Amino acid sequence: MSTTHYLVLSAILFSLGVLGVLVRRNALIVFMCVEMMLNASNLAFVAFAQQNGNLYGQTIAFFVMVVAAAEVVVGLAIIVTIYRTRRSASVDEPSLLKY
Amino acid sequence: MIQLLGAAANQTFEMPSIDYHQIAPILVVLGMAVVSVLVEAFVPREARRNVQLVLTFATLIVAFILVVSLAGQRALAAAGAVAVDGPSLFLQGSLLILAIMAALLVAEKGVDSAGDAFAARANALPGSVDEREFTKRGWLTTEIWPLFLFSVGGMLLFVTGSDLLILFVGLEIMSLPLYLLAGMARRRRLLSQEAAMKYFLLGAFSSGFFLYGAAMLYGFAGTVDLGGIADAVNANAGQNGLLIAGMALISVGLFFKVAAVPFHQWAPDVYQGSPTSITSFMAACVKLAAFGAMLRIMYVALGGLRWDWRPMFWVIAILTMFVGVIIALTQTDVKRMLAYSSIAHAGFLLIAVIATNEQGIGGAMFYLLAYGVATIGAFGVVSLVRDSTGEATHLSSWAGLGKRSPWVAGAFTIFLLSFAGIPLTAGFIGKFAVFEAGVAGGAGWLVVVAVIASAIAVFFYGRVIVIMFFTEPQADGPTVVIPSSFTAIAIAAGLALTIVLGIIPQPFLDLAEKASIFVR
């Protein structure tokens, strides 16, 4: 089976992730969209590994999963701290820093 | 796949040979960062700060000595994953010098009556009873030290990575600790937390772009090795969608990290909200590491594609310089003004990338060092000008500072002159080297534009000098706190290097020039 389908799916997922980061207002949702971008990359890596006939892409997917997990730890810590301080996880509300 | 299966059938596995000396600086810093985590777990609270200080400074100094001991080597180490060559060693050396200076600012405990610049406990709610209790007990967040070391380790990896995977991992090890450090300020904690969230969300967003770009380049070349990608680029005739998409997406990821317009929105907010010592670390070291990686990717892997990426870089460079200097003109906060100034400097540095010649590499490396020492010194001065609520960063409260504290204002003036590129300072030599490389690389008009932008920049740096020396001090203005020797040494070192690099730059320029060939 051709890898094109997987690549198209990965491009759709990536675009949805980018769109979500740009339009959603809840920090948690924005963060989930970022994770979707990383997972879209993973899918592309694995599909290309199949297409190129080597295993680099599959190995990289494992590294990316670990990095994404580390990012979740750091990201949730920051978002939870903001939530506890402000009782809201909206990305619009913290707006003391501007201009 | 077939070859791999064949190899598995023959039961042969070739051990990659790793020369540990070549990657020793990175291993030492990351290894000691792990030890530093253990210190947090096992050393009693009263002794932790001193143990962490000794450990951090010893690690950074040992890593610097190891980098010096590698001087002159040119090889791909660790099975081709890491390049040990002139640019990577020069950048690692500069990075460690800047990290030591930034660590001195982070270690300062004498300017805030309540302790150091970091929250007593980052998880206690701002303004809560818990927070007051922890502050009264004098607790310190010594977890900043392992985070600091991990971040330095990530930067060392980021400037040497010769493989898109290593570059991505280095990028993340560098960034993740910084997101946390940005949110840990003792004073104005809401601003600090907001800065951390903005930095985190946009930083993660940009690494998503970087990674997807890496996937595209892997799809195009069948390898993530920078040399392998270069071979594939050279063998490829005509347009290839994957290659162009990969190049563009990776560039976007890197533009975010160096804060180039239009990907700069996070920088002013994060620079203003973070603890000042961390801001200095971000401004100097992250910019250096990101430009190091950008130079390597653009020169080594995508050098054959330069006619495709140069137009894009031209536009970004011009936008970055002008947006940086013009918005800086309207700023009323010192940290924010320095943030826009740092954006403008990213624009000047992009000229060195566009030049795509050896002078460009040498010039950029010198520029990054010169900019870094002045930046850390300048933020060191910012951390000393305080009133009852913490740092007084509004420009109006700096009025008349030169009359009350001529030494501090004088030091700040020299850093500003270096940023502006006035002769006899390091900044002038850096700008000159980069502009010269730009002209040699066929970007003459871009250099003309850059000179105009520098002229505008002189105006807002000059305005601060006028405010400090030629206006009357406010009656209830801020005071300049006498720091402990940590900050004093950092500012003095920044001052000394700024002047030395400005007056006798030749040995350093020669070193940068000798170190300006990438291995692949």
C-alpha cells in the first residue's frame, strides 16, 4: 500500500494542530493541538521510514514520544500554576504584559 | 529495510565507536545536571544553595577547559551524530563563558532583602499565606540550578548536532528548563507566570514546526544526517515539494527561537516578565545556540539550496531589523526596550546567515559573543536599580541615575554603546565583521538597509543615556543597590570583555576566522 494516504493524513493532522493553536482560547486545548502537531510529525516520520526503506524514521518517533512526554510534564505544571492563580486557563486573560 | 533484515539474519551488529573525549563537554554538563537533581533530594536544605553553587560553577569551568582541550579537532563524533569542528567548539566556548556570567547573576542573593530573585516556593500561590510562610522561613528554590545546567547542556548539544534528531533533542533540552525558569520570579509573580505560559505555548508551537520540517527533509533525503541531506540536495535537479516545505518549516522553527519578525511576539513579554537574570541567560545564550544551529543547518545541509532560501531570509532580515528598532523607539520599560533591541540584533545576524561564506560564520560567531557579554552586563545593571516593589524598570524612574550612581550608569552606557555599534566597543567590530561578510556574499543592498536600521537604533540607545545623565533625578526615585560580588563580577566581566573585544579584536577575529569551517 502506498504511503501517500498516511502522509496526507499527517498533513491534515498538522494543519488542524496549527489551526487549533491559532484559534482556540483555552491553554489546555492549545497545548493538545501542539501535541497533535508532534504526533502528525511522528506519523510522517514512520510513513517516510516505510517509503525510504530504512528505520531512522521509526527510531525518531520513539525519541519524539519521550520529548513530548517531557513537554507535557513541563507544560501542565505551568498551566496548572496559572490556573490556580487565576482560576482560569484562558490564554486571553493573562494580559498584563503588552506593548 | 531489506539490508537491515539481511544484517539481522547474519547476526552481525556493529558497535558504533564513540570517542568520549570529543563529546565530553556535553556529557559533563548533562551528567552533573543529574547529580544536581540528586543534591536537591539528599542534601539538607541549609547546605543546598552552597553545594549547588560549587557544583554549577565547577561544572561550567571544567566543561570550558574540555572545550579548549578539543581545539583544532575536526571530526564527526558519536557515529556522525555530533560535529566537533571549529564553529561548534568556538560557539561552545562562548556559550560556556556566557553561561558562567549568567550563572553569576542567577546566584545573586544580596539585592533583594527577602533572598534571591526566585520565588521561595514556585508552587505557593502568589499572595497566599503559604507564600508568606515560606518567605519568612527563608526557603530558596535551589531547583533552579539543575534546570540551569540542563538548559546549558541542551545548548551545547544544539550547536554541535549534525543530525536533525540530535538538533531536535538539543532544542528541547535547552527550552524545557527555560520555560520553568521564566515562571519562577519572586516579585511580580503574575507577570512571571504569564511569561512562562506564553513562552511555553509559543516555544512548543515552534518546535512542532521544526519537527515537521525535519520529517519532510527525512522524506526527501531518506536520512536525517546533515551531510546526507546535503548530498541529496546536490543530486536533486529541479523543484522538490518535500525539500522546499522542509526547508521552510525548519526555518520557521529557528526563526521563533532567534525571535525574528514575524515570529518575535513572545520575546518582549517573556523578557519583561522573567526574572532578570534568566532574561539575560535567554537573551545571550539561547540566541547564540539558535544561531549556531541555524548556521549549521543552512550552510551544511541546505547550502545547495541557497538560491531558494535566501530571498525568504532577505525579507525576514529586513522586517526584523526595522520592526525591532522602530518599536524599540516607543518603549517605556528598560527590559522591553532591550528585548526589541535583541530582536533587531537577530536581524543583523541574519545578514551573516544570508552571506553564506566563511566570513559570515566567523563574523556571526564574533557578533554573538560581543552581543552576549554586553547583554548579560546590561541586564545585570537592570537588576540593581530597585525601589520598594522590586526592580524599577520604567524608563522614567531611571532619570538622573548618572548623577546619583555614575559608575552603574556609566557601565550601562558602555553596554548601550556596544549595542548601538559605536567604535571602540565590541558591538562595532561585530557589526563591521557581519556587514563585511554580507557585502562579500553579494548582499550589499541588505547591508545598506542594515546601516540605516543601526542609525535609527542609535537614537533609542542614546535616549536612555540622555535620560540617565541629562535629566534631574526624581525625588522618590529608585536606589541602586550595592550587590554582592556575584553580580559585580558579572558586570565587570561584561564591561571588560566589551572593551577588550572592541579595542584589540584581532586575536578573537583570527580565532573566529580559523574556526569558521563546518565539518560534514
